[in-house]
Amino acid sequence: KAGVTQTPRYLIKTRGQQVTLSCSPISGHRSVSWYQQTPGQGLQFLFEYFSETQRNKGNFPGRFSGRQFSNSRSEMNVSTLELGDSALYLCASSLTGLETRDTQYFGPGTRLTVL
Amino acid sequence: AQRVTQPEKLLSVFKGAPVELKCNYSYSGSPELFWYVQYSRQRLQLLLRHISRESIKGFTADLNKGETSFHLKKPFAQEEDSAMYYCAPRNNFNKFYFGSGTKLNVKP
């Protein structure tokens, strides 16, 4: 099976712009979660989608949003970019996200740099 | 509040020395426990899970319910073990949160 894929791999934006990141989960996986990874804060949970609905949400401002399509592919959008949004954004998929023993499979990440 | 703590941001050991990466949690019930690892320039991946009682790459993790800890151990560290390690307890209320991570640096 193909792994989780994320596009683009690298992005450079300026403050105030918006950005959209894409994630394709492993075939058959219906839960997609997003994380922000920075050296200082580690791995911060953004949100999780299942069946095109946001099911869980972390503690991020409303500038961070997402959606999921019927084929389980997911996009994450960040509006009005700030310098502090520079990070590696990771996407992970799991079968249902309902079972506590579900393993998460991570993509390679999108490196976002905000200038 | 449910919380997972990895007290060491950075842990440096010499090759061949024992290593222990600490993870403490305050979760209700009996959570499932995982360790994830991220090697340089590689994606984050599952290292081991408590329920499997397995040893992966020489690492084991013992659940101590009394102390609510799930420390990751290896008796003889190798340079290729250098990576970022994340502890991840999971229950019905927290399926997506990770600890803050410990960077392991194994020196030659």
C-alpha cells in the first residue's frame, strides 16, 4: 500500500497570505489528523477529520481550518499567515480514529516558511 | 486534566551505554500506550506499542501502573538510535495528543 502523501513538500509565503496544504491518506483509512511540529513546541495537534466532518480539534486559532473530501483526502488551510506559523505540518491517517489501539501513519510533512 | 510528560528535551549518551527515555502520564482508566520515533529526514513512525509486548530495535517499554509511567529503555544504545522520540498514551478522550518529545543523541 502507498503511504500517506502530502503536497507540496515545501512552501514559502509572506505574512498575511494564506496557504492550503493537501494530504492523501493510506487507502482505506478514513481518519486524517493534522499536526504542527516545531523545535520549541514539539508536536501540536490541530484537528482530526472523519467522514468529511471535523471530529476533534486542538487549541489553535480559527485561522487554521481544514476539510475532508469523500475520498478521505484532506486539506488544511491557514489564513492571514504569521511568522510564528513557520513549521513542519504533518498529516497522519488511521483506519477509523475511533479505536485507542489504532496506529497513526504519518506523511513526510509540508515545510512552511513564512517571511 | 489528562497530561503526558516527557521530562527530558534532550538526552545524550555514549554508544553502548544504557538509555531510558521517560514518559509519565495522568490519564483516566487504562490507556493504550505507544512510542513513536522520528529519525533524521524520515517521517514519524510507530516504534512500539505496549499491548504488543514487543521489543523493536532492542527497545522495550514497561508500563508501571502505580507510577503511571511508560519509560522506553534500551540496554546498549547505538548511534543509529539518535532520533526524536514521542510518547503517546491513548484513551477515549485523548486519541491524538503526543508528549513534547525527547531528542536522543547517541555519541560515538
